[in-house]
Amino acid sequence: MSQPALLAHDLVRVLGGRRVLDGVSLTAAPGRRIGLIGENGVGKSTLLRVLAGVDEPDAGSVSRPASLGFLHQELPLPAGATVASVLDEALRESREGLARLERLGEELARAPEGHPEHAGLLEAYGRCLEEAQDREAWDADRRAALVLDGLGLGALGHGRTLGSLSGGQRGRLALAALLVRRPSALLLDEPTNHLDDGAAAFLEEQLRALPGAVVAASHDRAFLDAVCTDLIDLDPSAEGPVRHGGGYGSYVREKRAERARWERRYAEEQEEMEGLRHRAGVSAHRLAPDRGPRDHEKMGYGHRAGRVQSQISRRVRDASRRLEEWERTRVAEPPPPLRFAAPRAVVRAETVCGPAEPLVSLRDVRVPGRLALPGLDVSETDRLLVTGGNGAGKSTLLAVLAGVLAAEGEVRRRSGLTVGLLTQDTVFDRPGRSVRDTYAGALGPERAERVPLVRLGLLAEADLDKPVGQVSVGQRRRLALALLMARPPRLLLLDEPTNHLSPRLCDELEEALGSGPGAVVVASHDRWLRRRWQGRELRLEG
């Protein structure tokens, strides 16, 4: 008996008067692991909720396996429930399956071949046996212990209540319960949140071993590349959601080729349209028979002039008609990727007067309980990646470099140094001011006009007139990042810059950092970014 597929057909979901899902179809066959990608707000979480049956679609249909698991943001259990009760519930289907298998075996032994009930009992026993094998039911208790350990919960007392756990621990416990249960289809919303490198690698290994279907919404590019057999890009496009075969690496290669084709097609069309405009305008005047007849042409002049004028008029009409048609069907201009505006040339002082002093120099720096660093120099063109576990001091180091946090020891900065810091949680002084006005007020009208906010691709046009205090944390961080990109400082400090960005924007940001002006220091847990980093790396030990 094969595992059932998860099927969705022509789904429509309207929220707040907006079509979040508009005709989305999806087939998740057993063994396929589908990643949902796209900007925040395109409907990834909404699609998962509809697939899970938590929300009903306004149109369309879903056919789902009877055994389906959905990773909620919080466990749907009371705060007084214990870790042991969560595990018991996760193991319930396996234990019930084994008890049913044993009962069917006993009944089958009492109904030998030829007995009227033998065939039906044998079929039921086979189904039950396959379900038990898919769930690895005989090994379920041992596997539960392995899963807890793999997700960093091995030392968690089984008597602990959910209310006594941190948000990260509850999220990992919810994930552990699903992996222990091993349903026929698994729906996951940002499953690597709260996971360190080891736990994320363990999760990836577990998902690759599942026999059923997996659908996961994620911004984690390393996860998408390690797990997914297919990616569905929910960003708006003329053809609707686009499905790509393979992991994130193959998706990136395909998107680059697609972008190159788009740019080439746009350039060719622009060239063709320029020719049509020329024929519809300038050429008509240049070719018009405005000269008088010569003496030997007088008898045939009127006939020839009319014929020429008719030919010109037809060409002009044809060119005008094609221009009108082009206006309706023209290829949109490819949006520019993220780039730092007007990068300044870095003067290499060592060519004139020897090696330049560092932008910032730290010696024996300490922030009690948060950071201890013997020394660090950041040069004017440095690319430094700061890594380490939670609590190791990454954000503290960036705050010290920025000069917003005092530290013991020696901290020297070059005179006139401009510093920009992107923090993990951005707060603006005037929350009632619109996003658009906040941007223009920070940059000044001239700079804001030269580098329009909407052209950076970090915020949607519909969000620009919302009060900055009412947009999400992620949107506020995008605004702060836009300000840094529009007027880049000499020292750019980014704390977890890929949080709240789509995979596409993360890729564009990384490429922009490589060619951006001045020095860049990035603190990040992003495994994809860390694997591809081309500069120095400083690992802090907590």
C-alpha cells in the first residue's frame, strides 16, 4: 500500500479584502519535499493553514491524507501539560497501531486459510503492518529519545510543564512531537527557527528519511537546499506560482538564467520599439514628397506623389499600430537588484604615506558578562563575519564597534568615521510618521528622490504610506536597511541582516555587500551566508 498524496486544486483565500491565494494548485506526492518560498505576505503560511484544514479556502479543494501533521507556532496544549504528555500523544498512534496489529494477528491465527474472514483479516493486517513500518512503531520509544536529543532537548525533564519552557523550547518540542509521530504528510512553517547548526542538520536528516510528503515554508536557504526536492515560488508572476525541481542551489541557477533571458528580451524589445517610433515619427517627415515637380515630371507628378504619400501613410499606420499593441503587451523592465547607492571610492592612504590606520581598533575589550575580546582591528575595506552561539556576544561586539555601548579596555576610532548599525529590532523616533516620510526625513528630500525607496525592492508600494510604528518588525528592519543602502557609511555593521528577508533578497544583499563601499562587519547565524562568505571570520565563544 503506497502513501497517499496531498493534493490542492485552484485554491483561493481572501483576507482583509485581498486575495492572498489566487488559484494555487499543488501536488505533494509521497517522498517529495516541497519548499514554499517568496516575500513575506505572499501567502506561504496561509497556504499551509489551508492545506492543514485549519483554515477553509474561499474556493478550490484540498485532498489530504488521514494522517497529517502541521507545525503550529505554539503547541495546541495547555500550559499545564507536561513534556511526558506531549510525547505520549506523539507515540499514541504507533502504540495503538502495534496493539491493533497484535489483535489482528491473533484473529488471523483463529481464521486459517479458507475461513470466510481470512481474506479480509489478511488485507487489514497488511495495511496495519505497512503503517507500523512507515512509523517505525517498534522503535518509537527509542526514536523519541533520539529526536529529543537531536533537537537539543535531551536534558529536558519529562515532568516539566509547557508553561515553564521558553518559546524556543516549546517550538522544538512541537517539532520533536511531529518527527516522533511520523505522519503521512508533514506541513512545516519556518521549522529551523530556534535551531542551532546541529539541530538543523539533525532535522534535515530526519525529513529526508520520511516516506511521506513534506511541505515547508522557509527563509532558510541552507535548509531548502539540503531537504527539498522541489521549490514553489509564490512571488507574483504572470504564470502564477512557479514550481522548480531541485533544491535552492539549482533554483538560484535557474533564476539567474531566467533573469538573463528577461534582460535580453527587454533590451531587444526596446531596440525594436525605438525603430518603430522612428518610423512612425521622424521617417514620415523625412520621406514626405514636399519638393516641387521637376520640368520633365510635371505630367506624372501628382500620381507619383499620391502613391508615395500612400506608402508612407501605410508605414506610419503599421508602426503606430504595432506601438499601440506593444504598450499593451510589452515586457516589464527587470527590477534592479539591491545595490548600495553611489559607492564612494576608498582612498588607499598606504600608497602615499604607508599603511592606513584601522577604522576601529580594540584591545583587551570587556563588557562584563557579555563580551571579552583580546584584540580586533577593522580595516577600511574589511569584510568580517562574526559567528558564535546564542549569548556569545555577537550583538554586543557590533554595539561596541558602533560606539553605542561603552566597554572596558581600549577602543580607538579613526577621526570622522561614519558608522551605520542595523540592529535586530529597529525603533524609529516618530512612530506616527509614514514609512515614506521617515525615509525622506532621514535622508533629506534630494537624496530620497535620487534613491527612491520603492526602487530598492525592500518594501512594497502599498506599505509606504503606513505609519512606521504599525508595520511589522521585519518591515521596520527593511526600512533601516534601505536607509543604510541609500547612504552607505564608511563602516557598516549588520546584526543578523538576513532575518525577515526572502531568499532572493538575501542573495541580492550578499552580492551587494561584496561590492559595497567601506568596511562591512556582519554577525549572522545564517548557514548559507556563512558557507559562501569570502572575507575574514571571527568566532566568539560564549
